[in-house]
Amino acid sequence: MYTKQSWVSVFHALQMASMPFSTVIGLVIFGMLTAPPSYQKPPETISELFSAAEGRALAGKQEESRGFYNRIIAQSPGTWALVSAYWGRGGTYFNQFSKMNSRVRSLRLKIRSDPSFTNDYQTTQQAAQNLFNQGMADHRRAAQIAEASGLVACGQEIREILPRLSMGMVRYNNPYSLYLKRKLPRC
């Protein structure tokens, strides 16, 4: 990476070569834009893993996000982190389900006029159902861990949300974010 001194020396060398000022500025900006990206260390701590998982989920990279949540769960952190990891991982499944369920609905309309879409519809519907079931299982697991460790209010909050999900997300195709906040307030 270039330092400030190296840029100043490049600037002076180009200036001495009697180049126009706009050319010098253009070359400096070009050098800055084409510099290699700085190295980012991979997340290692629980808080870094949570940040990476949430960032990937917000960017729509649900599989990558689940990978980070899986690493958190594998490290068997404290109760709060474990509940949050299962909660977050379940959320990635639900977010992916929401997108796939839209495809299921459009395929359902297509097979009314063209039966050749039947196999695609059935395959997509099964994949969507699997994502939904995995999300429900993770949220139930988060509630179980919370209740077993004395976080009763947290577990109850999760259990209150679960019945609304199947009705709204599956039947009405409402997005997951409509029902839940990213973080559980009582946990």
C-alpha cells in the first residue's frame, strides 16, 4: 500500500515532468482506485462472527450467513449467544423461504395454463417447505435453550411468534421481517 510520502514524491516527480495538473490528479486517482484491496482478517470471536453473519444476511447471502451461525453454535458459547445464533440461523431460513415461496406462487399460476410446470412447481414447493421447517426447528430450539436456562420471557416471546409465521408467511406470503425484529428484546 502506498503511504502519504510516496504519493507526494510521485506527485512531485510528475509535476517536474511538466505534466498538466489535471493529468497528475488523474494518475493519482487511478493509482488509488487500482490499488489492491486491504486484507481483512476472518472473523474469529463470537461478536465478529455475529457481525459477519448479520451482514451477510442483510446482503442476501443466506448460505454464507448460516455458515457463520453454524460456527457460533459449534463453539457452544453462553446461553444468550446460543439462543441468538439459533434465532439468527432460523431467520436466514425464513428469509430464503420468503423468496422461494414467491416462486412457488408464480409456478402455481403457471400450471393452471401449462401443466408442463408441474414438476418444477412440486420441486420448488418441497424445497420451500424444507426451508420453512428448518427455520421453525431453529426457532423452537432457541426457545428451548432460553427456557431451560431461565430466560422464560425470551422463550415465551419466541413461542408467541411461531404460530403467526406459518399463517402469514406460508398462506399470505408475508415477509419474515413483518413478524419479527432482528434481535429479541426480552432475551
